[in-house]
Amino acid sequence: MNKKFIYKIDINEEGFFLERPNRFIAKVKLNTGETVITHVHDSGRLKELLFENNKIFLRKAKDLTKRKTEWDMIAALSRDNEEILINSSFHRYITDILFNDFEISPFGKIDKIKAEVKYGESRLDYLIEKNNEKIWVETKGVSLSINKVATFPDAPSIRATRHLNELIELKKQGNRAAIVLIVLRDSETFEPKWETDPIFSETFYKAMELGVEVYPIQFKLENGYIYWIKKTINICENKNLIENIEQVGV
């Protein structure tokens, strides 16, 4: 089994990106020639995907009574013609199915799972129980990949760093703690994006050293269908640590 169907997203229309006036909305020119305003459900910068005239995939909103925009941006085409999911509202659907499918879940067969569990200042994505052991899990969507190196975040994220610190604290208390990276673009390795958020990056490696589990998992979007892909994505070594060792060696 090299891939497994996970979830289907209805895509109603295609168009071309024009501009993003703010982080929440973008202007897109439909194939019909009409220009529409679409909701962008991703706080990342997405500059490698949202550039002028790039192909965009949209879904029309079903209920317009509680929203200002008629369309949702679902995905964008990468420069190497991959369809990349850029709507983070679907991450929960993906991980719900992943963790309940014991054949492909990184945690195997579990006894119980609960979403959005309060801890400290946050609500962590999942609390899993397995063999009388608690596993606290935070998930992050990774849509940026450079030369097959998946990387996160593409905008500074105090929230993501806080989640890592909470996982570290939970691990110190004797629980299992894990971060699951939803890798949405074909990648071979993962590395935190030092240039964007050095604090998150340093905390990421600190968490690994203290025993927080990290699972980068490859997914792929094809014509509205999301698949789990069987492959190993390795974690790059801490380049700051390597640089320090080299300096001491000199």
C-alpha cells in the first residue's frame, strides 16, 4: 500500500490569483472572467503559492448567512504542478481519520481519543489514550517545501512555540507528547524555518531532545481527493548545533 484515500473536498471552480489585500481574503479571477473575493483560511504568507496569475482552486460556500465571502480558497498549484492544500480548516478532518485508522496512524491501535483538550493557556489538538498511557498531540499543517525540504512556519508563530513548550512540560510530567506534521507537498526531509522563526526552530529541537515525538506524514491532494502517502520523511539535524560544534572545533 503506497497511498490511501483519506478525504474528499468538493472543488467547484478554478481561477487565477490576483492579490491578497489582507491575510483573510484574496481576489481571484475565475475562468469565466469574473473577479471574486475568496476567504483564505491560512494565516501563513504562502508567497510561493499566492503569486499573480497562479492557478487557484475554490469551493463555493453553502451558507452565506454568517459570512462575508462567497468563496473559500482550497488549494493552489505549485511551480512544479502539485496541487497544494492551503485551507487549514481541513487539517482536523485529515487527522481525525488518520488517528482512527490504526493501519496508518503513527500511534497504531488506540483505546480513546479526544480533540481540543485544554492544557495551560492552550487547547492542544488531541489527547490519546493507549494502554493506560496518555499521549498529548499537537498537529501542524506544512504547505511550504523548498527543494524537497518541508519547512514550518512560513510566518512567525508565538502560538506554535507555546504549543511546543506545553508538550515539553507534559513530557517532563511523564506523559507521551507528540507533534504531527501534516506535510502537504512532496518532501524528503523536514526542517523548521530558522529564517522565519528562530525561537520556534530552537524550541523544536529542544523538544526532540527531551523526548517529544515528531511525526512528519506525507499527504497529497489530487483533484479534490486527499491521500495518505506511505513514505519516510526524515528530520534534518539541528544546523545551529552543527555550526556551534564546528566553531568549537576551529
